[in-house]
Amino acid sequence: MTYDDYMRILEKNNLHIHSDNIIYKHGKGNRNRPICNNEIFQDLVMKMMHNVITNEENELLGIFIHTLVRIVLNNKKFRFQTDTIRDDIVGTAYLDILSAIDKHLFNPEKGNAYSYFFRLAYVAGIHVLLAENIQKDITSKLIEAAKETYNFDFTNIDNN
């Protein structure tokens, strides 16, 4: 497929790239959710893995990855996290997705690109949350140990 083919598919499915570089579906009942069309996304991933992607297509792949990560961030586990944690999730997800493409880890015979890369981004988010929980637990234990050792009230210390 060519870049023009991708644009025709997006238009045919009423999908539009907004100014925030996220693909949304317009129309009644769509509630303006980000949408990642697997047909285009998978073709772009395969072109990238085989180094036959044009600059326009590369930019479009970036928009699809950005959209996919936004979809993951809408998951109930990540939706209400702080901006710092969400930024960490985004960075980790981008790194994991681009590394998988670079290392040719995606196999279209085993499933579709959307499912594979959604799972990568989701697991990246879970790992960020686990690391954050471990850090909070360690901080809390250190504060408790300091309270016992120095007999001092540390209640005003922010353990985030």
C-alpha cells in the first residue's frame, strides 16, 4: 500500500488525524475516542521492519504509535495516575514498541500488530506502576525505621 492508500482507508472509515497527532473517529456515538486501524498499522510496521518505509509513512507510523499509547493510557489502570507516572508509561511504551520493531520481534503470522503492540505498551505501563509501588514501599519503610531509630515525628515528610 502507498501513503495515499492509507489516507483513503482512514477517510473511508471516518478516521481523522487531529492536531494532537491522535487518530479519532468522527460521527454520532463515537465519543471521540482514539482509534488505531490495524490494517494500516500492520502494513506500516512491516514496511519499517523491512526498511522500505518512506518519510511520510514513517510519520504516519509515529502517529499510529502515539494513538496506540493514548488508547493504553485510557485503560482504567492508568487513567487516573499522576502526570509524572503517565509520562513514564508513555516513554517506556514508546521505547518498548520501537525496540520491538527495530529487533523484528513482531510476527504477523502469530497475530495482528495492534494486539501485539497494545500488549507491549500495556505491560510497559504495568511495569512502571510496579516500580512506583516498590519505591513507595521502600520510602515508607525507611520513614518507619527512621521514626523508630531517632524517635522523631516524620509525619510532615512527603513519602511520594
